Amino acid sequence: MVRPIRRVVAGEDAAGKAVVHSDAPSPDVTLDPARPGYAATRLWVTDTTPARVKGVRETLNLPRTIEPPPQGSVCRVVEFPPEAPYIGKITAADIAAHFAAMGSPGASTAASGAPHPYMQRTRTFDFCYILEGEITLVLDTEEVHLTEGDTVIQRGTNHAWSNRSDRPCLVVFSQHDGKI
């Protein structure tokens, strides 16, 4: 069962007073059938920098992709389930389907001999915060074990997230368009 992520969107009314425009679970959730319990919940997307703060009530109508639009950003929460039940069963088709569902089929760097089947690379600058649980950041040549409260500044690297624990891990991502 995927937990809903509450999303409160605040802005201004016609008189310029701060108000709540919406308060409900985010409706934009992508699942991965090959990883039962995986859920990527998109909260907000911007398509310009600086971001527009007035007159925008919703942005989830923008195309779904792992990376943000050019000069934009995307905020999402990802729940990574423990991987022991599925990791040895993942196929190339499963991986391709996941990245296609996320709107970024070209982000996958899965290859024979890769350190993890869900290796990926995007041209993004990401702030990652481990909200709950523990997870391992898998890079080309090393791994970093992370726990609640840890942060990662991800700068366009080839990587994967591996939950080797026995409980779900919740990670908040704030991703920003980057350049090489």
C-alpha cells in the first residue's frame, strides 16, 4: 500500500491575501510493478528560473519526467521499498518500463555488469533528503550508506538508490535543471 503524500498549495487570492488553493494528497504518483511498494509522488514542477510565484495554481499538468523542464525544477517524494524480494528478478524490460513510465527512457544507464540495475544519469542538480528509513547511494565506484536526516547533493552523476533494509525508505528530491 502506497502512502499518500499530502500537498498543500498556498498562494494569493484576488485581493492579494495568502490563502490555501488546495490541500489533498498529490494526484501524481508513478508506481513500478517490478518493485512492489515503490512510489514516486510528484509535488510541483517549475518551467522557468526564477519560478513564477503569482497566478500559478497547479503545475502537475506539465509533462512527467524524472528531470525538470529546461531551466525548471521538480519536487518529488520517492518511497523505496526493501529490495531483497525483487532485486534478483528485475529484467531489462522491467527497467525500460519504469524509466518510460517516469517519462525519461533515456535516463537509464542499465548495463550488464552495472553496480545496480536501476543506474541512471540526468543532467540535474539534486538536493536529496532522507526523510525516513535508510538507503544506499550506489555510484560507479563506491557506495554511501544513508539514514534519516542525511542529505545528498547529486550533481549529474551516474547513480542508483538501493534499499537493503527491511523497511521502506522515504526520500525527498528537489531537482533542478543543470548544465555540464
